[in-house]
Amino acid sequence: MSTATSVPGKSHGNVNDVLTIDSAIVDAIVAHARRDHPDEACGVVAGPIGSDLPTRLIPMDNAARSMTFYEFDSMEQLRVWREMDDNDEEPVVIYHSHTATEAYPSRTDISFAGEPGAHYVLVSTREPDSEEIRSFRIVDGVVTEEEINIADATVDA
Amino acid sequence: MAIEVRVPTILRSYTGGAKIVEGAGETLSALIDDLDAKHNGFKGRLITPEGGLHKFVNIYVNDEDVRFLGALEAKLSDGDSVTILPAVAGGALGFAAAAAILGR
């Protein structure tokens, strides 16, 4: 474990090097990835603006329906992004699955990453009975892995 | 001729942080030129050096994707609302192949 001192950051920025996410949401993301396997699955978890807390899972269609590529349907995306706007939410997590490779951003993922404030969560479903789940920041083409803190209400609260 | 343009987070460095800016133009192409004059560099994030729309953004006029409206030639009217969103895409596939699939 690193003992790096955290630097107080601007309150509006996402300066944490950890994604805190409810176990029920993680389970639902994994279930979505399993359901769509061997195609890649994708979606968003919205949360209140500035909270850095993902609270509302929105599974999206993979318009590409591909085992190696995903793409949000542009009209579905407009509807969902407007809905978030109306709710004072933002995309806290953008997730997708890799179905035959590791849960690490590909060059394609990095090139398209257009939400600098989001946590990019990748799930690998290449193993039939276990999932690899990892989270990254992708800003200006630079990938930074971060810890995932799975908050389980039955244990933590 | 005022058109409201909603700017995604990733492009707000060009608009001084503004989420909504105003522009003018009778086509999307003219609007983007107008925005670029006010927000230097904006155009390069929306249009490729070859002159097509970038794969990395989705642009909508009111409720329609401009790809269905003639892309850069899409006609605009006073009071229209233009929304720009980052395209969300990726996957294990190599970038060149992915770009070819999108082939927009």
C-alpha cells in the first residue's frame, strides 16, 4: 500500500485516486457484462454533480454489437445526457467490458475517452467464473489506474 | 440569428469554462467558423484536417444527430439549439479498425 499524502484539491475537481462505488452497482455492471458476453457491454453510472459518487446505473445499448468494439447510440446518448442535466447529475462512471482480453484501456479506449471527469471502469469477462474489474482516469491520453473501494452497506454502515 | 450551443466539459477550455455559448450561421459549418472566431481552436476539435466531422464528437441540432441532417451542411435557423457531446466508444479492437467501423 502506498502511503502518499493526499493533496487537498479544488473542491469541484475529481482529485481522488479512488473510485467509491456501491456493491449493488458493481454487481449490476458485472451482470450486464455477463448478459451481453461475448459482445462488449457498456453504460454509465450517473451521480450528483460534484459528488464523485455514482448512484444511478444506466445500461446503454452497444450500437456496434461487437465482440471487440462498443459505441453508444448517439440518440440514446442525447436522451440520457439531457436526463442527467435535468437531474443535476453527471456521468461519474463510464463502463464497458472486454470479453477476451484484460480489463485495461485499449488504444481505442484512450483515443475516445472524452469525459475527463469520469471514472472509466473496465470489466473483463474472459474467464467464465471470475471477473476482473479495474478503474482508470483517462485525461488527455494519459491513463491512471485507481483503486476501487466497493462500499457494502451491510458491512460499512 | 442567435443559436445556443451546449459545450461538453472537454471543450470548455476553449470557452473560458462556459457550458453554453451563442453563435451564428445558416449552416453548421458557418456556425463552427463563427464559434472558432470567438473561441480560437474550437473548430479543430470538431472538424478533421480533411474537412469532415470528427469521430470523437456527436453534434445535434435540436433533437437530431447532424449526421442525419447533412452533417456540416445542416441548415440552422434562429433559435435552434446545438448540442455537442463526446462520442462514447472504445473496445478491445485496434484503433485503425475501430475508426474504419465508425467510418463516419
